[in-house]
Amino acid sequence: MNARPEPMLRPWLTADATPVHEARVLTEGGSLARIVLEDQIYTLRITRQGKLILTK
């Protein structure tokens, strides 16, 4: 039986050293997270269809 892996609590790196983040960890199991870039706040939303939307 294949068990689903637990979400990673810390980002990991791909082979080309690009950080990878689990969206469900960023949203703490919910559907929304706020992301700050310099002085701007963005909203990351996971839709019911499992898509990601990033808005300012």
C-alpha cells in the first residue's frame, strides 16, 4: 500500500536549487495565505478545484 507522504514543514530544493513550498503548509491546511514582498501584501488562495490564485 502506498501511503501519502506527510507535507513538508520546511521548503526543499529541486535539482537546480529552486526552492519548493507546499501550498497546504503555507495556508496551514486552509485555503488562504498572505505573502509579503517588500511593502506589498499578496493573497494566495487555493480554489475548490485545487488551483492556485495569487492576487495583490
